[in-house]
Amino acid sequence: MRAALLFLSSFIFSSDLPELLSKNHIFSADIIISDSESIVSKGYMSYLDGDFIYSVEYPSNQILAGLEGFLYIQDDDFKQVMIYRDDEAFLVKQLLLNSYEYDELSCSSKCYKLNINDGRISNAIIIFKNNLLYEMHVLNFQNNKFLIKFENFVLESTNISYIAPEGYEIITDD
């Protein structure tokens, strides 16, 4: 009887990837992206159902905003905002959209290997702790390994809007 209750309770509290992703579609977190040798990027991200603002602090101040099918890249050094029509290039968003087949992995928390058929990525693993997005492990097509760590994760999001700063040159990718 105990074994049946234990099995039943683990089944009830088990979540598959689409359910976990939908629970994590509104969040704010500090993001640290590192490769096997050093930190590649560091900043703060707000995410709301596919739209996001990523304020990069390292290696240089920059804002990446994905809103309604456009990607805005604000470069403070050059006082420019580049606008691209397609924002599918932002890896974290693509991994969170549940657009890939997946396999559940055996680990101490919830882990999923995404089956990606993309020229940029050959492998990705998403890890959740307490049903919250914890980290992503990504292997690109050149066999470079990246760790995307979500710290101070909160299931809420700040305002997801972007207005280019006054005096910045606007460059559109037509």
C-alpha cells in the first residue's frame, strides 16, 4: 500500500516539459551565460509569454528586447538601436517556446534533453528545481558548451516594453 501511495504521489506531482514551461512563462531573473572557461554574458532578464527584455551588464552594456516579432539590440557604445524583423535568433526564447521534441532525463530534479534540428545548436538540456527554471546546458554546432544559469528567479515580470533612447541612430534590417 505504501509503495502504491508513493508511486501515486510521485505521478501526481510529476510535470512534463510543456507544463513546466507554461508555469515559467512569466519571470524575471539574473542571467549568467558562461562557456567552459569564463563568463560570456551577464545581465537581468524579464520574460512574458515570448516577449523579453535582457539588460546585459557584461561584457558591455546592451539591451536586447524581443517584442511582437522584432528583436531590438541597443548598443550604448555606438548609440545605435538595430531592429530585426525576426527574433528567433535569441536562444533562450527559442528554448522556452516548447518548439522542440524532448526526452526526460533521470536526474535529481526535472531535466529534459531537447531534440533540436537547428544549424546553430546540436544539443540542449533544460533543468528545473522546484518547478522553477534553473539552468540550461547548450552545445552549439562547433561543440562549444554553454551554461545559462537563472539566479534570483521570480515568477513575475516587469513591464515588457521598449522605446529607443532619444538621440540613438535607428538601423532597420529590411
